[in-house]
Amino acid sequence: AGPAGGSTLRAGARPRADQAGIDSAANNSCAAPSARTVLFAAGNYPLRSQISIPCPKTAMVIQGTTPSGVGTTWPLTPTAILTSTLTNSWAVRGSACGVGTTIQYLQFNGGDPSGGGGGFLFVPAGMNNLTVTYNWFYGNSAIASTSQFQDTSVWLDRDGSSARTSGVTIKWNRFGNALNNDCAALMHLY
């Protein structure tokens, strides 16, 4: 964990942090009595299971190291790279909550799973005050016979009877990687 108060928890003191360390940093940050930051240093972080973001007590930030040129240079290339090995599952799942969560400066590679999926974030109905900015999402895939919700980089969920989600800002993100032929399977589907 870390000291109490508005401090920073490191998801991994080194690149290639284990899944337990990443989960622990997110959960400890959510339980903190004041604003916290979960910081991913530059490097590769393989995700072998879904990260759950419980409702934090106060505003929380999940971010990679701030890339140079933020606000002046486009496109940004974040240096904290989360790489998913999951199929038909989002890498990160939020919780219905009114407390703000910010996700920024992360590069996410969904791994182009052959069974479809590779999405980054599932936002359930009622996950309010969410900001997703300055990230690069790629490596999500679809199978030609059907689409799945997990084929989407960021999914905001709601049916006609569930709570509304409000206060969401998604901007200044990159979607897709032309070098990986990211959209080929998805374009064949539609």
C-alpha cells in the first residue's frame, strides 16, 4: 500500500509487474481515504486477468507516466503499455459509482485475440464522473460471424431500465494501430 492521504501507489516498481501487484495497487487506491493515483511507470505490463475498479472513496487517477508534449504534440505515445492476454473480456471493469475516476496516459494492446474481444474498459451503468483521456487503445478484434461487446475499446453499458451514466469525458485518445492491421476483421464483419 502506501502512506495514508493523497499519495501515489505504484502498480509495479518495475516493468512486467505481476497481476497481483497491479490489482493490489488499484484496490488499495480505491480504499484510500483521500485522492490517490495508481501510476504505471514506463514499460510492459501483461494483464492475465481482468482488473476491477471498485468504487473509490474519493477521486482516483489511474495513469502511466506523463508523456512529453501533452497538450502540444499529437499523436501522443504513452510509454506504460498494458498488454492483454484475455479473449472476450475487457481488461478493466469499472463499478457503478458517483466518485470520479480518471484513466490517462496508458497504451493498451488488446492482443488481437482470434476469438474476438481485446477491449479495454467496461463502464457499467451508473459509473459517473469518468474521464478517459490521452490514451492509445488498439489490438481489439472481432470474428466475422458475430460481434461482441468486448470488441469495443471503451464500452458504456446501459439498458432501458438501468441507471444513467453522467459526467463522462472521453477525449484526446488514439484508437487503432494501422501497423497491426487492427480493423481488418471488424471491417469484414460490418
